[in-house]
Amino acid sequence: MEKLIKIIYKFKRNKNIKKQITTSAVILSCLLIMTLISGCTVLGLIKDSFTGKVETPEIPDIEIDEAEIDEIKKSDAERRKTYDIENEIILVDESLRNPFKPFYIQDEETEEKNILRLDKIYKLDEVEYVEINLNNYNYKLKEGDTLSSTYLVQAINVNSAVLLKGDEILTLFLDTPVYD
């Protein structure tokens, strides 16, 4: 017992041995933890690394019955013959309401048309103005102004005004109504 105490005492005094033992203990514990995490054993790792053999499961022997396979092929062919092929597949019942179709569709005939009339062209402080009557309301506009957020005054000429409605060009002549 005294000898064991002397050996332990020597280890405590020698710092190099202490560092080596702790380092090796840490390395061994890391190896042990890694093998446990990966699901293999230390003995299995050592065996695989030195022998180089990999254990694989054996493929079971299966007998193939050609007669049974031929019967299956025949029954599949008969099943295919019994299918009725439809040319037209109707997925939606026409009696259901289309959710993308609006409830109320306004016909073009009942839609109110705008009545535009060019009443006057004049110049004030070197700026040309036009007076346009839209559905019995008078508007005084210059080039670049918009009329009821639909029409844009594109140009003012001597006896006409050019309006832009989207991609459509409308030319208004003095005292001539235009139905749009």
C-alpha cells in the first residue's frame, strides 16, 4: 500500500505525465462518444479497419415461376381490354356557377356613351386653351391636361383638338359632337 501511495505521489509531482494522461483520457473519451453516436462499437471499428472486410447481408435465393408470370401477364391484358375509353371527359358540371364570371355584365347597348364637343379654342397669356363640353359639362383645358381621368389633351390645332384615350386617338372639330 505504501508503494502505491508513493507512485501516486510521484505522478502528482510530475506535470508532464499528468498532461499526457489527461490528453489521452480526453482522446479516448472522444473516440468512445463518437463510436456511440455513430452506432458502432469500438471492437467493430477495430475489426473493420484491420481486416478490411465489410459485412453485407446475403441475397436470398428466389425461385421464379415462369408459368405464374405468364398468367399474370394474361390477366393484365384481359383487364386492359375491358376498359372503356371515353373521348370526352367532363370534369365540371355546367349547372354550377363559374366563380370567375361576374354577377352582372353590362351590355354595350345599355352603356352610356360620352358626348364630346369642342366649343372654343383661344389663347391666354401665350398659352392655348380649349373649351370642351363633356356630357353637358364645360371644361377649360390646355395641352397635357386630362379630362375626367380618361382623356388627355394631346394637341391643340387651329380648328381642332386631339385627345388621347388609352391607345385611341380622338380628333374633335369645332361644334361637331363626337360619341365615344
